[in-house]
Amino acid sequence: MRAYCAYVGILRSIADESLLADLRAALGREGASAHPLELELHARDAGVSNGRAGAVCWPRSGAEVAAAVRVACAHGRSFVPRGSGTGLAGGAVPVGEPLVIVTTRLNRVLDVDARARIAWVEPGVLNLDLSRSVAHLGLHYAPDPSSQQACTIGGNIATNAGGPHCLAQGVTATHVLAVQAVLPDGSVAMLGGPAPDSPGYDLRGCFVGSEGTMGIATRIAVRLTPNPPCIATLLLDFISVEDAAAAVSGIIAAGVVPAALEMMDAEITRAVEDFVGAGYPRDAAAVLLVELDGLPAGVAAQCDLVRQVGRSNGAREVRVAADEAERALLWKGRKSAFGAIARIAPDYYLHDAVVPRTRLVDVLRSIYAIAAEQELTMMNVFHAGDGNLHPLIVFDRRHHGVWERVREAGDAILDACIAAGGVLSGEHGIGLEKRDRMPLLFSPDDLDAQARLRDAFDPNGVANPAKVLPAGSRCGEMGSAPDGTWV
Amino acid sequence: MGVRKTETVVAPALTSGAARLQEAIRSSAGDVVKGIAGSGVAVVAVGGATQSDVGDPIVPPSTGVLEVHAPAGIVAHDVADMTVTVGAGTPCVEVGALLAAASQECVLDARSPEATVGGLLASGLSGFRRLRYGPLRDSVLEVRFVTGDGRLVQGGGPTVKNVSGYDLPRLLVGSLGTLGVIVQVTLRCRPVAESADWFASAAHPTDLRAALFAPSALLWDGLRTHVLLEGHPVDIAEQASSAGLSASGRAPVWPSGPHRGRASVPPGSLADLAERLDAINDCTWLAEVGVGTTHVACVSEAALAEARSAAHACGGWLLREAGAPGLPGFGGVLPGIAVMRRIKDAFDPAGILAPGRLPL
């Protein structure tokens, strides 16, 4: 047996060397590596799963991306695309020793057409960098996930990323006009285009949110959004979470569609205040950060409405940011939420689920109860405007048995959200983390239909194969996550 | 259009009860499709029959065609969550009336009163307020449809934000009935704007677009740009005044004629397209500035063919919507056709759904 394993090991390393050689022939010596350190660095994303990479490569152009995919195919290896690795659901975690294709060297903004408000970018461009590069034109790129300082446009496309300003502006799919992609067979296709409708099926629409299972984007046309002439940012503080949630419902019911509507509970507000000092009230049970934008009269009227709704739901204080500096500070507070908790405990598990807005209060009660039952510290920050919750469990994994409790709590939270009429993910995607929970939402026929769509793009099952859909979603589908791909 | 009807099947008429509607959705369309499996009979879903001539004509098999009507009726209107779920056979105007009672709307803007929600989705025809509110597919949260092999599938989900799994709703929009019979749809709603007014201006449309913030529609006929502004009345008045708009009180007249099409070009190429279309005799057009969609109506088939050439020259294409029987529906090879064929085969292995409607 030992000799057999050694034999297989030798065959494996011959295959790996051959793979590496072919990659380097296509991408240059510095373009690929199988060094144990590189493999280790690329074995995980920002979530909780670990995987195992077979090799890593860094193409510098669309042509090199295509070449890398073709080399992987020629060697019978699967591949997984990777941007900055900020994903939380395990989408970029390598399962089955695939080739990791890192897109960060494709980091140029290629063209900006200010009149048409369209930019062509490479997938490795960082989200915030894109907005900064068009700021002088009075434009920005609307999807603004909390990780925007680090995450890439390509990664945003893979997860159909959101962010606080997606409430009024829409998620990534609304802002991507075209994707030039290397398909899993190494061919290149332009999906969509700057023209408003593409003939035939919406392949671009299928690709956005496909989590690297349909190919790799190498050039992307994005819509740029004009900066609104008028912005009002309000902070409301409440002595109960129920009041805050009722205010959320009230604001929407009043016919206001805020640019952003975020809620933070007491724990996270205190953590943020200790970390950033943004002027958040440390003794609030919950705070609402509301942003309104548009034209002056409309914004003023909405501001009044929000104030009224806030007060009638028990808001202690309604503060309107006096200037851009105060606005920036309030947002810094919100966007530092996940960084702030690092001061509290070394590990965290950030969840992502959506419930109908109207069920927010019930669900919050349930998840606080779940955390209490498992004796875990939990805080909540979320995009209250669209019911997208981010329960954050904070812990120290060195404590005996805590990880099991964290996982059980996570499962129970998802169950509670689905039972309340919600879905599995609002922003982070299914990835590896929630793959096996898809049957909570979808019937076997539903999953089969999704598998059929995916197989149409990837008939050979080589593009990030172990993600999104559980094993057996389609007849003849093989593979489940090998042991060891969880912490 | 040459479709030989063998039979028309209508899902049970529903007078009340969302539960009965749901049961009908579960049982009727699926049973119908499964029941004819293997017989070679084609299935064509019919809504208000207002877009029947769009694209390529159905190629009926010798075994005949079964027309299916999806169930109609409101399943649920969640006022606070701003979503509405309806049978796909529900006329858009009925959905509009229901939502209006709660000061909400879904940005469908269907052109005909007979248009159904399912039909609108299948035709992929976005409304004229796309400039501000986005294309039709951005409003669709969930679809339930019956595949060519008789399975009832749900894609998407009931919440306004959702990235769980693959985006089947977007795939179905614009699929012209070739991937499934849509039976139920959940749509995203928005509050109705406080005020809405139409204006007109002779200024260049691109300059107008730069001068206005978030107009709902900018429709240009070559001579004038018709502007729809929605929002707070004071803001509307201020915008209109600073951009030099004159109140017109009405929407523009839509181009009409026996031979009609919808051109789709990059929005930056509209000026170029306009010049080319103006050079064609007996061709009227209305362009959606900032979007790139241009509605074309011609007196002769030859003129529509020329309009298609113009669209191609501007880096776009033209969909034949009515008339011009000698003109192919799409006028070119579908981009990514290999993937599209695999999708079609996957959802309709026996090729019974709207055969011929797409040039696959």
C-alpha cells in the first residue's frame, strides 16, 4: 500500500512538473509556480474553508488567461479563478488541486467614455480604484461592497456583489454591460455588449454571479454612475432593535427609496466606536445609517420623512451629517465594522442571508437566541433596506469545542432565515460554504435546471467544479469536497 | 404567421384564491407539456399575442402545435416588501392597477394593453423608462417555468436581493418561449413618483442628457427630444427651467408602419445611426437616448432592410418586430451560439418549445 501511494505520488509530481513547464512556456517563468509556499498562500480565501492548490499562475493578459485555461484542460486539471481572495463563501478555495488562475495582474482601466458613461476594465482592477479613477469626471462605480478597497471587479462579477448603495442602484449585474470571457474550453467569447440588448439568450446575465464556474472574465464593460447633486446622510439612534427595524419598514412604507439604509446593533456600534471614533452613540441599542440622494427638493422632503418616521418609532436622536467630512466619518464607521471586531477576538465568522424586510425583527430575535443558546458572542450589521443580514460571530478558535458551536449556530441561523421566507445569500455567494444547503431553497428539478445551465457553459466540468451546486445535482455529476476542505 | 393550431389549452380559469392559482400552476402547464412528450407536437406559449411576429417565425412540425396559456391572477402582493407575484398570463395593466392602489408600480411599461407579464418577459421588451430604471430583467426576482421535458422549475427567489445559485430569471427574459413556458413571476416594485411630466426640446440630446440628472426617458426623433421627468415637482420645474425644456404634456408618438423593428446600438453611436436612418426614405424612428434602443417603422420592407444595415454599420443589430416577412428575424449569427445551443438542448431536449423562433 505504501509503495502504491508512493507510486501515485511520483506520477502526480511528474504530472505537476509537466503542468508547470507548460504554464511557464505560455506565461513566462515568473508566471506560474508550484512552490509549497505559493500553494499554501492560495489555499484559502477570506472565509473559513481551506483547500489545496495544484499550481498557481498569474497571467498578464486575456491571451495569457486563455493559454492558462487551455494548459489546464490539456492536463486534465480543473481551474479556479481568483481575484484578491476576499471572498467569504469559499468560491476561490481550490478543491481537488486545481490550477489557481490569479487575475490581479490584469489591473488596467482600459478606456473611459465619460459621455456614454461606460468604462472598459480588466478583472484585476480594484473596486474602489475604479471609482477613484473616474471621480474627476463626476462619476463613480456604484456597487460598493465593504471590501471595496481590496476586492476586484472580476471578483465582484463572480459573486454579483452588492454593498450598501445597491439598495437604490442595484447589484453588480445591473452595472455590467459586457464581459469578454475565456470559457472553460479555452475559447473566448464576448457576452453582452455596450448595445442595450444582445440577440438570443442573456449569456452575460448568466455569467454574472456564476462564481467562476462559467469561465474567467478578461475585459469588462461597466456602467458608470453620475454623482448625485445632493446627498444627505443621517444617523438615527434607538433604544431597541425592534424600534430600529420598525423605522426601516416605516421609511420604505413612506415611499422613500434611500440610497442606502444600514443597521448596526449595540455590540458592533460600540466596537466600531472604539476602533474608529466616528461619533456613533456608544449606548444605543441599534443605529440606522440612512443616505438619501438625488435632487435638492426631493432629498429635503425625504429627509423630513425619515426624521418623522424615526421619531415616531422612538429615535432618540436624528443627526444629519453637516458636511462631506462628517459624512465620510459616518461611513468609515460602517465600513470598518468587520475590521473593528478584530480587537475583540481573533476569529470571526461573517454570515450572509436575506429575509423579507418585514420579517427582520422576528429573525433578529431568533438569531440572538441562537447565539445565546450556543454561548457565542454575536453582533449584527446589515443592509436593512433590502433585508440582507450579516450576523457576525466572534470567537477564539483555540477555545475547546467553540468551532463546533459556531458551525451549529451558523446552520441554525440559515435555517431561521429560510423559514422566514428568505434566501441563502444576498452578496457573498454560495461558493463552497453553502453549496450543500442549496436543497433548503431548491427542489431537485430546480437544481437540475441550474446544473444544466452551468453544463452548457462548462460541459467538461473543469471550471471551479465543486462550487455552488451540491454533488449529484445533475445525473452523472461526480465529486464532492474532499475531506479536509473545512477547518 | 403559419402556426397551425391543433388545440388551445387554457389553464383553469380562476376566480379566486391564490392557492388554487398555485395548484393550477403546479399541475396544469406541467401536465400539458408532459402529456405530449414524445408525440412530436410543438408547444407555443401565448400571452396577449402582441409580440407574435417578433424574431423568426415558428416552424410548426407536421404533428401540429399546442398553444398554452399560462394561468392568470394575482398570487400575492407584499406591499411592505414591495414585491408582487402573479400568474404569467396576467395582463400587465391588471398588475399596474393593483400596485397603483398602493402607490406602487413595477416598471413594465408594456406597449399594448393585452400584453401579459409572461409574454413581456419572454419577449424581453424593456420599457421606455429604461434610462432611469434599467431593463426589464432587473425587475424580475423569481420565475417558475415548465421546461421542454415537462419539469416545473423555480429560478431566483422571493426576496429583493438574492445571489443564491444561477440566474435563471435573466436567462428566461428574452428567450421567446424557447426554454420554457413561464407560469409564474415575482416582480420587484417601486414607489410611484410624486410627479411626472413630459417636456420637449430642440437641443441636442447628448447635451440634454448631460444637463439633466436622472431623467426617466429621453426619446429623440431627430427633430425634438421628448423628456420625461419624475420626482419632486420643485425639482422637475427647476431641471426643466435650467435645461430650457418646454412642457409638452404628452408622450411622443410612437413610430408606426407595416414594417417595424427595434435597433440596438451602443448609446454613443446613436447620432451616427440617426443620420443613416434619416437618409432612408419612408422610415420613421424614435431613439432612446442614453440607452441605444431605436424603434423603427418603415413603409416598405426594403427600407427596414436598409435600417438593419444602418444598425450593423453602427456596431449593433436590428430585431424584426412586425411585417417584412422576407427579412430574417435577427439578421446575423447569434453571438456565443455554441453555448446557446447547449442551453436550448438542455432545457428542451426534444426541441418542442417554439421551434424556429430563435435561429439556433
